[in-house]
Amino acid sequence: KYQLLLEKKRLALVLLKFQDLYGALYSERCLMCLDDIHVHAAEDLVKYFFCCGGFICSDCSADLRQPRCPLCREDLPTKDRGKRFLVKLAKRGVPWAQTTVGYSICFGIGGVEKDPERGV
């Protein structure tokens, strides 16, 4: 019992550290299959769409056959257009887009000038 209690405390501390680094771990439904997706658990669990701000699980994204968004039916944006869409989504208040843009600014990723104060 004592080892179980220690392991529970250790896991609680690890979860707090994870949440400090990546944000709260929560689940949302995939907009195609309606399964729960644990957002922020791993990058490869979710496929984000810059055209509409939606996202689906990795299982559904593996089944995509057309280069169009399954949610809004727009053509998937190129990398340059994707950056512009991402900034628009962040300004609209889409949480995952705000996180991505802030992370890019903080660490100078994706051709963005590094500015940690502005990125936070």
C-alpha cells in the first residue's frame, strides 16, 4: 500500500510538471469519429487543420484520401498559406493556434523571429 501511495504522489507531480510545460491535459471529441482525444498528450494524436481551426484524431487523419479538409471541404493550405491561416486562427481565439503561434515566437521556430516576452 505504501508503494502505491508513493507512486500516486509521483504521478501527480509528473502531471503537474507536464501541465506547467504544455498546458492542461484535457480531452475533446474527434469531429469525425467522436472518440475522445487527449489534447496535449502527444503531438501525433491530433491532426490540426489551418483552414477552419478544427482537428481530428490520428486514426481518422490516416484514412484521409483527398487533399481537402474533411470538416470544411477547403483545399489544405500550403505551408506559407498555413502560417497566415494559423495567425488568423490565433487572433480569432482558437486555443491550439494561440499555443502554436506563442511557442513559435518564444523559441523562434518556423522562420519566426525569437521574442520570448511577446510570445508569452
